[in-house]
Amino acid sequence: MKKIITIFAAGMLTLSVTACNTPTDRALGGAAIGGLAGAAIGGAATGRGSGALAGAAIGAAGGAIVGAATAPQNRCPYGTYQDVYGNLYCR
């Protein structure tokens, strides 16, 4: 029962990190989620600590790549305009 509670708590803490919007924050959150999932899958598939470690490394790398790639872009929905002073505004 302690393992289940620990895994659940780690998952909830990891999910709280994924709400960030910058590519760096999204990459860190993706790496954390990918590492946890990879460790669980690698450990379950091999039944050894080395499998869990390899799964965590592969999952963290993949999660970081996907997390950074899926960060929303800060774009203006109706374009931008520039005033006479050179200030750029979003419409």
C-alpha cells in the first residue's frame, strides 16, 4: 500500500509541473513524466533495477523532446501593429 501511495503522490507532483507554458518548463515536466513512466514500464518488463533505470533514461529523454515541442507559441490571434513610437502591440 505504501508503494501505491508513493507512486500516486509522485505522479500528482509531476502533473503539477506540467501546467507551465514555456518550452523549458514543458520540457522539464515532460522529462519527469516520461522518466516515471519509463521506469515503471522498464521495471515491469524486465523485473530488474537496470531495466527500470534504462526505461527512465529513455522515457525522460523522449518526454523532454515531446514536452518542448508541444509548448504553445505566444502568437497574437489578430496580428500585431506598431504605433508611431515603435511599440509593438497585439490585437
